[in-house]
Amino acid sequence: MRLGARVRHAKFGEGTILRFEGQGESRQVHVNFESAGQKILMYELARLEQDLLIGDISALALRGRGLAPARSAGDLIVARSPGPVRTRAR
């Protein structure tokens, strides 16, 4: 996970990562939740689920590249088709 990532928490709902503090077991994550406000959580215990990185998809599309390398395991790789996609009529 990284700064600005959209996340979901079972109790606090959806939010955005604002910053990280510390290292190892004492690492904390600051998240601004839409319905619960800003919370500071222990990173290892938070159980945050990462949403699709819509901002990353838009950035990749704007760059106009066919393939972009993933920056972390949670990032999306978007590839352009080599030609038109054809479907059969039913």
C-alpha cells in the first residue's frame, strides 16, 4: 500500500491513506475515512483492503503507454490490445 491509496476497513468503511509512521511492528498508518474521519491504526493489525487504484488507471491512460510496470504487488498493469477486439455475434 502507498500514500493516496483507497482502502476499506471493516469498521470504519472506505478511506484514503494519508501517511505512514514508524517501522516494523510499530508501523502506523494514518487514514482519512469518509464516515469515521481520520484514524491512526497499527499497520499490521489494521486489516485494510485496498480498492482498485482508479487514479493509477487514469494516469496510465493519460501517459498513452501500452504497458506500464507495476510499482508494487497491489498496482494494476494496463496493457493495450495489439489490434481491434473482435467478438462473434450470437
